[in-house]
Amino acid sequence: MDLMIRNKWISLRGSSVVRDENENDVMKVKGKFFTLTRKKFVQTLEGETKFIVRNKFWRLFAYRAYVMTPDKHKVARIRRKIFSFHDRYFIQSDIGDLEVKGNILLHDYHIYLNGEEVGHIARKISLRDSYVLHLEEGIDPEFYLALVIAIDNITDQRRENANS
């Protein structure tokens, strides 16, 4: 299964559209207008929130983000070391330990669940952030979509810190 995540052209909140391989809208991501933690909501097309993604406000030696259910249960904790030569994210989740390894120059990432590859993220070069998430059959796309949004949040935070 392939999902395309593309930021909207004009969005003050960081909202995105999620489409399947046939260019049909399947999900949406809505961001808050003012938030210090980059809070975003992964929703169905009808507006039902499936997951909430937010960065940790304070950080010491690592960037952190969380994926939560609408009732605020943390289902995943994403961490990326601030000082690292490799583009690697460590994720503790309710479904197991995940690791996302990649090459920031090639914008190419592999997703591993308990050591086994279950997906792939490719960042498309365009004027707006755009990603393709490929998942093996039988994998919950909503949860992994929320992980991509969390990693994008961390990437944006790192970019802002480097520019300031």
C-alpha cells in the first residue's frame, strides 16, 4: 500500500492531504494555528481524529515527539539524537520497538518493526513537503501515517533550529 502525504499550498497550520495510489483522498492532517509543540491531528475525511501528534516542548540531547490517541494515551514515543552522524529515529510503541533509518541527503528512510522491515518513506522534492509512505500488506496505515507526521515535525524543528 502506498500513501502520498502532501502539505497544502496555503496553510497557516501545517495541514496536509493524504491520498492513495489512485490519487483518492483517504485521510487528512490538520494542524493547530498557534502551538509551541507543533500539534497535529490525523483524521478521517469525516473529521474523526484517529491520532494526535506533537513534539515535546523541552529537549535535552534529543528531539522527541509523541503519537497519542484522542483520549491522550501515548501509543508511540519518537526520539532522535541532536548530535548524530546518522539520520535515525528510535520509537517505543504499543506495537513494539520501531526504528527508522535513512539518509537525509537522499530523503530515503526504511521502517523496521522489531528488526524486520515493514515500510519505506521517500521524500519527494517539491515546493511543498511531500512524502510517499509504502507499507507491507496487513500494516495499519493510520498509525504509520502518524509516525511520518511526527518525523516531519522533528525535521521541521531541526531545520528551524539550524536556521536560527
